[in-house]
Amino acid sequence: MRKNKLCLWVPPVIWMGVIFFFSHQPGEESAQLSGRFMGMVEVIANILDMDPTSADLHLMIRKGAHFAEFAILGFLLFPAVLSVINKRISSFALTLAAGSLYGVLDELHQLFIPGRSCQIGDMIIDAGGVLLAAVLSSLLTPLLFPRSGGSDS
């Protein structure tokens, strides 16, 4: 693998480390982090005249974080995979499979962390984030990089 192709693998690997770091936090520590973020959301909700104490809002933020962190992984993973395969559809499929598998492994990892749990719903949300990123990356690659966008098959 050429040096520039190898460099494309650095961001997704680092991001996987970030995901692992957050998943490795005990439940109480994770809840404190969510609470700090929730405080910022409450300020914004008050400005927008919304009810910031809604349990649904807290749940939406936590699930949105899952979706976002795995969408970022998908956006970082797609160009790395494309650099090796050079076919958009195959890169899309491999990005979706690898990102979703990492989501499953991430949830299984949480089984061993005090105060955390493994939830199938979170696995599905993680896969949804990767799916959105892979679709957008696959569609945008030929527009943004017409000479290196890979073939259509």
C-alpha cells in the first residue's frame, strides 16, 4: 500500500480509538459526560422555548450521539476502503459491513464495563449512522473527486 493510501487509514483508526475510549467509561462517568452536554442543550432549549427537562430529549441526545459517532466513522472509513478497492459499490458494502461490525463489537465491549450494557437498539443506531455516511460518501465521491472516485462497480 502506498504511503498516501496508508495515511487514509489513520483517521478511521484514531476515531475507532475515540469510540473505544467513550465506551470504556464506566456508566457513572458516561452519565456525567452526558449530563454536561445536556446542560448545554438545556440552555439552547430554553432559548428556543422548549421543555428541556423532557426525558425524551435526554434519550434523543444519547441515541443521537451513537448515530453521529458512527456516521463520522463511516465518513472516515469510506475513503480508506475506496483507496484500496477503487470501486464505489464494493467500498460502500465493505464500509457498511466493517462500521456496523465495529458497532456490534463496541456494544459487546460495554458488557464488561461497570454500569454499561449491550443494547441491540444501539447496534442498529450505530449501523444506521454508518449507512448514512456510506451512502453520502458513495454519492459524493465522484462529484468531489472526479478523477479518483473509483468505478461504479
